Amino acid sequence: MTPRLEEVTPANFDAAIGIRIHPDQEHAVQPVVRSLAEAYVHPAGVAWPRLIVDEDRPVGFLMAFLDIDWYGDGSVRRSGLWRLNIAADAQGRGYGRFAVDAVADLIRGRGGTEMYVCWHPGAGGPEGFYLGLGFRPSGEVDGGETVGVRRV
């Protein structure tokens, strides 16, 4: 495995929006096209969308959020993993861990000490994956999702 991250460009846009997760996971994560639309409507520098590529094969998509105004009132700024979509046929090969570590490195490089992620609780959700990577529930719930935090 030699994954790398690529900026989403017109040249790889179709590959990015073509990432398909397992159908039973669709309730837990938005499709890539929605993530790219959200990145577009946020101020520059807040969203960090990237295609995960192994050799020449797109295997996933991630989007980080950087210094987002968490409560919308300027009181708390956070960074973390906003979206993670690993292609159904590429799951279980370490690409998710690679993505989480890449976002942690990015946040650490910007002077951050914590990263956040939200997940849908319950069967078929990614809770076990995130807990296994060191995230712990913060005690917060955001839009029905568990908020997790991990030191970077």
C-alpha cells in the first residue's frame, strides 16, 4: 500500500464523486459530491477535501475541517475529520487509518493538539473504527451524531 492524497481538481473530479461505499454504510456518511458542495460554500481554508489514491487507483475521499467556528459564535475553534469515504472494495486495507493519520499530521503541523470527528452511533456505523484509532466520545452530540476527540 502506497497511498497518497491528491487535491480534487477538474482532472480527478469524476473519480472523486465516483467513490462508492458499502450500501449499508450510506446512512452514516454523505456522498462525496455533497462534501465537495459543502467545501465550496464554506470560507476559503475551512474545508480541506482530498482524494485518496493508491498507485493510480482512487480508493477513498476525506475532507478535513480547519479552525471551524464550532458553535457559530466565535467562542470555540476546532479542526478535525469532516468526512471519510473509503470505496467498498478498498475497505479493510488501511486506507481509513492512513486518512485519519494524514489529517492528524495536518492539524499538528498547524499547531493543533486535538482533532475531532462525528459519527452516527449504532449498528453499521463507524464508532468501532474511530474508537480503535484513539478517539473518545467528548460527551457532546451534534445533529444526532457522537462527537469524538483525539490528541494529535
